[in-house]
Amino acid sequence: MAKFHVRARTVDLLGRQQIAGIPTAISELFKNSHDAYARNVEVD
């Protein structure tokens, strides 16, 4: 299974430059995790 880590800076950049807002960016990260068949996803 794929395992990846995302730093807060990445979420910030996604939120500001490509996606309408931070909540949407976080949602996209969860969707991408699902598409990658991730077993665990955490947001802290």
C-alpha cells in the first residue's frame, strides 16, 4: 500500500493556489488517500 506524508505547508499551498479553501484542500487529500487505497489517513 502507498504511504505518504503531507506537510502543513503543502496543504497551505494547495489551499491558496489551486483549491478554493483549506477545508477543500484537506478533503482532496482524503479523496487522494482513498484513491491510493490507503489503510490509514490522519490529519493533525
